[in-house]
Amino acid sequence: MRPRSIRARDTLVAAVIAAFVFAITAAGVDFAVRGEVKADLLRQTQVDARRVSGGVRDGSLEGAIPDDSRGRILLQVVEPGGRVTNATPGAAGRPPVSRLWPSSNLRVRDYTECHGAWPGRECYVIEAVRVSTSRDSVVVYASERLPSYLVNGLLEAALAACVLLLAGGVARITWRIVGRTLGPVEAIRAQLAEISATDLSRRVPQPPGEDEIAQLARTANATLDRLEQAVGRQRQFASDASHELRTPITGLRANLEDAAMHPEDSDLREVVRSALRDTDRLESIVTDLLLLARIGTGGTAMQEPIDLSALAAAEVRRRVSTLRVVTELPAGVTVRGVRMQLVRLLGNLLDNAERYAGSAVTVQVAREDGHALLAVTDDGAGIAPADRERVFERFTRLDTARSRGAGGTGLGLAIAREIARAHGGTLRVEDHAPGARFALRLPLVPPPAREKGRPRPDGPS
């Protein structure tokens, strides 16, 4: 059955691969050891066999064949029919060490021969030398016993034990290394399991470095950041809706209940007009809240290259204002964005400026440090430095002349800043006297992207 954990699977795979590699290595070692030992024994038997064969052939061998210095090589001279005529002391009185009889055309044979059954099995390295090509030629046998570890499987058992030990060592090392590697992943998993919808402020531990686990932790934390922001927006939406919708709904309900209870004392036309005003305000608040929620979640609206100066000029021309509007709109300041959202942003800034301006509003477009700048300035009472961030909060009421008492839903500047952020830009209140200056900065579209597809000045070639 397949292990469930990555740690166990990796350990199992490493152990199997290690066992396979070490088994191949052990087989090679076994083959090499056997070959080397047999070759060494054969060299020794060849020297003695050919020495005795030469002595038999030239008649210089007299008496019994003497033992070699170690006494491990058995030498026999055997006649046709199997009778041993001469032998070393260790081989005297024994039957021929082998029944293989070299032919006249293949006088020297080297081979290994085994006798008996395991565990008492014995194997010998033998060289058989036919002294001459005559039919009655004797054969000289020289044999040396193979070491027992090559016969009884002890070498293979030792190598197999080494393979198992080495594979077990590899498995142990892999288990520890993989466990140490996956430790941060387990910490990330445990932390994620503890994070609930009611507490999204916690983050997973982020290990140092640039490896995959560190990138996973950073991605998880970034996802938690976005999730916390999304949940915060939802809570803010619910809080704003419940708080800001209560007042117009209460007023609308009070007017309708009063008209229902005292129809003879109510002016029906005024009741209807008041109800319509409250309904319009409700509709404006709901529309703005939904727009904020939609912008905050990153909509899928298509972005396009937009000439910021042309967009500002069109919006200024569309408006009917009793104020003087001054424009500085150079051509070719292009950004990428959602046209309707940028129109809404500029419209909210112009609404705010016209609401609080004394006599004039200035709309300026320019390039500044690789960004497009859109500034809307009024000559009104201005905004205190302490309140310059508060004005972008939803339903903010200031104690100065710039209050919501002048009209609006209290969401215009909040919507404008959310649109700016959704386009990768910023919206701030900057120093200006007199009045207030709202500065929008958006990334410029690079010139090659702006000019792509335009015809050349001299026309197509």
C-alpha cells in the first residue's frame, strides 16, 4: 500500500533506489572477488602442474612429487584408466581429483569442479595437463581448494548484509533530511489549521531563504493578507450599510407613518417629495457602497490605454458649473485603466472641489517622475494636515467647513482612492494655499506601447 506521507514515500523510494544500486555494486564486487581469487589459485596450480608435467615428460621427476611450500596444492599423475601413479603426500592414496581427461588436441584444461552437497561441499580449481599426444599419455592434475566463503555463500551473505545496512542508512538519513525539510511545511499547515474566519490577523511562519518552502510561506501570507482585506471590506460594507442606511430609512419610515396616522394633517405632496429625497439618498448610498465593494474585490473590467488629458477635458466640458474652471491639459499623457472608473474618480474629485471652492477650480494633467499626474485644486477653506487622511475614510465628518453637511453620501473620496489603488496609483491631499489640492498619480504607459499600431508620419511603406 502506498504510504500517505511525503516523508515516508521519499524514504521508501530512496531506500529502494539505494538497495538497487548497492545490490548491483555488491554483484560486481562478488564477481570481481571470485574472479581474482580463482585467477590467483589458477596461476599457482599452473606453475606446479606444468613443472610436474615437464618432469614426467623429460624423465627428471624421480620419486614422489614433493609438496609446494604451503602444501595446499594437490598434484597427481594419472594413467589412462584412472590409476594414480604418483602424487604429493596430501593427494597420495586418494582417487583422481577429476575424471576430465584432456584430448590430444587440447592438452591443457583449466576449470573448477565441485564435490559433495551443501554444507559440506568442496570446490577445487584444477589444471589438467596431458603430458603428450600419445594414446597412453598420462595426465598431471594440479588442484587447489577454493576458500569456503566462495563455496558456502558466506561472501554473498556478507555482501547482502552490507547492502541492507547501507540501504537502511540511506533510508534513515533520507527520513531525517526530509523531515527537517518538511518541518516548516508542517508548521505552515498547523498554523493555517488554527486560523479561523474570526481571526485572520495571524500569519504562517516564514523561513529564511528563497527556496520553494519560503516562497510557499510568502504566498500563503500574501493570500491571508488579501483574505483579511476582503473580509475587512465585507465587514466594513455591513457596518457602513447598517449605520448609514439607518438614518434615511428611519426618516422615511417616520414621515410615512406620520402621514398614515394623520392623513388629514399631512401635505401629501410634501410627504411624497420628502420620501423621494430619502429614497434618492438611499439609492446613492447603496450604489456607492456596491461600487466600493466591487472595486475592492478587483473586478474583471477590461483596461485600455486612456489619454488622461482628453478624459479630463471631456469631463470638464460635460459639467455645468457656476465656478471658473482652469485647465492645464497637455496631450499625450496616457495611462492604462478602466475608463468608466477613471471618469467616476475625476467626477468625485470635481464634485468635492465644486462643493467647497470659493470661486475657481483648477484641473491639471502632467508627467512627473514616470507617472501621470492629475491634480484637482479648489480655492476653498482647505483641509488641515491632521485630516488629510481622514477625508478618504468612509462617511467621515470633519469639524471644519468641509463636512458632509454640504451634500453627498460621504463615499466619494473613499471611492476615488479605491479606484486609484485598483489602477496601481495613489491619491493624496497635498499642500496648497488657499484651498485643497487632490493629486492622483498613475503609472504612465511606456512610449512603445502607446505608439504601437500608429501609422508612421510618412504613411505606410
